[in-house]
Amino acid sequence: MTRRSWVSIKDLVMEKLNSRHWQPGEKIPNEEIMARDYGVARTTLNRALRDIAKEGYLIRRRKAGTFVATHPIRRAVVNIPIIRHEIEALGKSYRYQLLDQDMRLPPRNLALKDLEPRPCLYIKALHYADDAPYTLEERWINQHVVPDILNADLNTISANEWLVLNTPFSSARVGFSAANASEKQSELLHLRADAAVFIINRDTWHDETFITSAKLIYTSAYQLESRL
């Protein structure tokens, strides 16, 4: 066997899918045959096919085999950025201000519904770009899962950055919406009353355990980019 990586095998299989070597709905050769043809271990081939199926180009059916998707789903990839990096990538200076930090019972409408009603860590902070408000962050953190957050100095590192650097997650839910800023939000973001804002709501879990729920409020000028 050669030492080809699963990534290189994935690229070879994608070339065949893109060239219509296998037609939509067609069953592709079994893994044993494909692994032999590519000269790799079956586990390497399996890893490549699983990743392609995850992206929506293949459909894997237990005992039936693997088929080319009839209507491939193009999935957008949305990363969880460190806001400081996001601002610095724009060529702007970053500043952060912790506005509030305490233990509170979370509101019922948050994803923390899978937890017993008990206080969680609440954070409110402002992120600045060139001393202008960039985003207002409101966040609930399940400190029962990430207890080390209680020892972090959130006056010097944002909860956003600390969590990205220290807490892995296995799944997330992201929502986007537009709204009119509340009076307090307008004041903090230096907006006129009832100005339009762009809101990202993001919840993350590790396995089935809830980690954090973040609400990021941007001015209407904010642009979000993704890739397909």
C-alpha cells in the first residue's frame, strides 16, 4: 500500500464525480475494489468517502452500498471566528470592553433548555474596530461543562476568544436575522434610535452537552462571507 492520505483520495474521487464518470444515482464500486484500485488501505478510502458523503455528494446506504447523489446539496461552511482576528484582518486596531459578568438564570428561550434551571455565566461585551463599536456580544456559558472559564480574566481576553482557543465543540446551530436596535443597543453601538442591526445567534454543544449560546449584534454595514 502507498502512503496516500485520505485527502488525496478524496480529491481523486471528487474528480470522477465532477467529470460525471459516475452518473447521478449510480452505485459506485465497493470499498474493497476502490481501495485496491487506488492502492490504499480500505480505512483510508472509507475516510475519504465519509467526508464526501458528509458534504452531500454521495449517499451511503447500509448493506446497499454508496451512490452518487441525484441532487447534491451544497453546504455553506460558517466558521466560528475569533472576533479580534476578524477585526485585525480588516487592518483595524482591536479593543475590547467587558460590560457585564455575573451568574444568572438563563431565559427559557435559549438552547439551555436541556439543562436544569440553574445559574450560568452571563457575559456582555463590546468589541471595537479603530475605537468604533464593531459588535455587541451577549453570551451564556455553561460553566458546569467548562469550569475553567471562571478562572479566566475576561477583562483581558474575550469569552469568544477564550472559548475558541480552549473549548472544542462537536455541533453548532447558527441563525441570522435583522432587527431594529433596542434603545440600549443603539446607545452602545453608537447608532440612531431604532437603527437596523444584523444579528447572529450561535449555540454550540460537545456531544449532547450544551456549551454556550452567543448573540452577536452588528450594525447593518456588517458583511458575512461563507464558502460553498
